[in-house]
Amino acid sequence: MSDPRLQLRRAHPGDETAISAVLLDGFREYSPQYTRQGFAATTPAPSEVLRRIEEGPVWLAVIQSEVVGTVSAVLRANDVLYIRGMAVLPHARGLRIGNRLFELIEAYAKEHRCTRLILSTTPFLSRAIRLYESLGFVRTGEGPHDLHGTPLFTMEKTL
């Protein structure tokens, strides 16, 4: 069930510290399953988050001024939107925030005439994988197959 106080918006410079904190807190419980470098790449510092904000859309999920979720995307060649950096704080899970963020992603992708959404994930993020599958994503054989030694696989959805 969704929280009626949930607000979604595009991120802007100044949000990078909150986004970095959400990524760190959202993935912290999985850190033992990542390599050190893989975890660092998954939980970027504010300066890297700021670069992402400048590179493509980043969205925030906010409840009562607390940033509780985020996702970003970047347009790639051949009408593809690459999704990355998705996290929801543990205490905000179960509120359908991921679904709501994906509604924004799909609207953005259609607005930019994308025909495919792609993302990479790790095999141990089972909750995220279930969300992606419920949204119509399927696993592909495309790479990358690891992130600094942490196993990855790619999923895609045709629009």
C-alpha cells in the first residue's frame, strides 16, 4: 500500500548528499555480498551523485521532507534508457515506492522515444529482482557480468 504523504520529484543540485545517504543506507545490509570496490560503486559519494544529476534524470521519493528512495537513468544510443542507482530505505520498503519511481522512468522513456529499458542487478538482490520481473523486465545475456568482482546480470523491458 502506498503512503499518501509520498511525493516524487526530480532531483537537483543540492540533493546529492541525501541521495548518497539513501544509496548507502539502502544497500548497507548487502555490503558483505559485494566486493569492496563493487559496494563503493553502488553507493557513490555526493560528488558522483551530482555528476549523475547533471548527466541524466534522477528522481526522489520523499515522505515528510525525508528522502526515502531514489533512482536515476541515462539515455543511451539506440533508443535505450539505462536505469541505475535505485534504492529505498529499509523502513520505507513495502510502500510501493519502487513501482511509483518506475512509473516516472517509463513516462520519461516514452517521452524520449525509448524502445527499451535496461538495468543491471546482482543475483542476491532478490526483492529488487521480483519488482523488476513484476514490471515486465526479463533477464538477458548482455553484460556487464560483474561490477569490480561482484556478479551482475542485465534485465530489459521492451516498451
